[in-house]
Amino acid sequence: AQSVAQPEDQVNVAEGNPLTVKCTYSVSGNPYLFWYVQYPNRGLQFLLKYITGDNLVKGSYGFEAEFNKSQTSFHLKKPSALVSDSALYFCAVRRIQGTGFQKLVFGTGTRLLVSP
Amino acid sequence: EAGVTQFPSHSVIEKGQTVTLRCDPISGHDNLYWYRRVMGKEIKFLLHFVKESKQDESGMPNNRFLAERTGGTYSTLKVQPAELEDSGVYFCASSPSGSSYNEQFFGPGTRLTVL
């Protein structure tokens, strides 16, 4: 069965500093990996995805994520945090094929707090 | 292009009552998904429609939950009778068919509180 772990409930970073939100996953076979962000009173917004190819994936709002197969990780990064990046971030995985392969399996979410 | 919409945004009901949640996917999206997030935990898959057919309902918690997608457009999720543990945020998502790489587009969610 697939699973996602987001080990930090909250990440605090000062504006202008780099940020990392951690995610590790478990899935049989090759994974499709996603990051979503939820701003207050809003739905989940897609940030980026890894399907295949280059391990460094670039997404919306200057975010990027690095796929590391040996460590089964897909950490979200940004070189310089903004106060407006403060939100709840979810990592998700799904399988490429098989029964029920299209369902996303999410982590518990990490709250990012960027201070001015 | 309009996004995924959900109605209502909030619902407060008493234990034993019935509630129906509605989701309108992005026009033309054949795939429609329901997910639920309970009190600070992970977002969990409930079920997946392809057009009007249930493709995967492995996440439905019990027979108090009934999802429909008549005509392959909007979907409803009915909880009858509601229990305290059903409280949470119910998200709907949709995606187009034709590629298995497509990300899912989520609605704003319906916050359900069962008292």
C-alpha cells in the first residue's frame, strides 16, 4: 500500500531565507509525486509534479522539488521564502498503474510559517 | 475557465441527520474524485468516478455514505445518518481523461460538522 510521511507538522522560516518542506513516500513500482498547497479558506492548489525524467522539478510560485529514488523522498524547496508562502502544504503519491492507481495518497500536511 | 465548485461551503448538522454535498467538476472532466480530511489528519481518498461509473470506491468508510454522478456531470455525496466521526472537510477533485499524467484539480471543500 502507498503511504506518504511529512515528518514536520510546522516549518518556520524567516522571509528571504531558503525553505525546505520534507516528504518521503512508499509505493510499489514507480511513483507519480505531487505537491499541493492550501491557503486559508481556499481549496488545494496544484504546485508541481514528478512523473519521469529530470529529478529536479520546477513548479508554481518559484517552488521546486527534488525526487530522490534511493531515499524515497520528494522534498519541496524554495530559494527565498515570502510571507505570502505561509500556508499548508501537502505531498501526495500515486501509482502509475494497477487497481485504483489514480487515487492520490496524501501526507498529513506541513504548515509553513514565514515571518517578516 | 471555472474551477471545481462545491456546495455548501459549510454544513452543521446533528447526529442522525442527513446531509448531501454537491460537487461540480471542471467542464469536460470525465474523472471526479471525493476525498476527506478529518481533524488535522491526512487527506483520504473516498471514491473515483469515470463519467457516471464508479471506478474505485475502496475508500468509502461504510454504507452510510452514498455517492452518485448521474449523467456524468455533477456529483453528490450523501451521508445518512451522519455520525460524529463524519466531521471533516470533504474535497472534490476532477481531472480530464486521455492522459494518466494529469494532476487533479481540487475544489474549496465542504466543511461538515456533526454535533
